[in-house]
Amino acid sequence: MEDYHNNPDPAKVGVQILGITKYMSTAQKEALKTLPDYFTAQGIEPEIYYREPGGMGPMLLETIELYLPQVMIGLATNIIYDVSKKVCYAISNWAKMRIKTQSQEEKGTNERPVRTTLYGPTGEILLIKDIYEDREDILKDFPS
């Protein structure tokens, strides 16, 4: 199978964080240490890895891409949907915690979301959302 997103373990849910730890605040690093716990609480085993951002983008707190494992190719749609919901629940809860616990200095004057994109097992985009402390804005919803 071709690895379309550089997931070191294509049997696990890939969690790619856009950023380099040497440029992250201490609070951001501490929050990222807890990220796997949110997935394992949902029965999901994540493979977390980092990718250096390129160029200028929107003012986001974090950008996180989630990849369903390639071993799910060919499974029933309802199974993929159920796993997708658990992955989204985990990342939403983590992101809201992350935003709530950041310092006032980090918050600044602009409200910055955590942007997440969920990819299906064949690389198709299933969902894009911006997660804020008190809401989620769906930019692209699951295909119907």
C-alpha cells in the first residue's frame, strides 16, 4: 500500500501535527503529551508525528491532520463512520482542553482555533473543522 501521508504505522490512526516542537511553548508541549490519552480513552491507538509547516497560513493554534488507517480499506461504511466519530470526539475534547488551558498571553486578542482535517483510509477528506473553546465550525462535513 502506498503511504500517502507519511504515517510511520499505517495500521494505526495517524495524527500529524503541523509544527516543530522546538518552536512550541512549554504549555503547548505539555498539552501535546496528553493527546494520546484522548484517543486511547476512545479505544483508538494513535500514531502521532510532526511535520514542519510551510509558508504562511491562517492564524491557527494548531493544525492537526487525522488519517484513518489503511487497513480499513474495504470495511463497511458504518464501521468507518463509527471510528471517524470516535477520532473526532477525541480530538475535539483535546483541542477544547488545549484552548482552555493556554495562557492569556497565548490567547492574545484573536480567537484562534485548532483546525483538524480527517482523511479516510484511501486519502479522501471526510471532515474539516475549526475547534474553539466553546464551539466547532464545520468547514466540510462527512459525505452523505
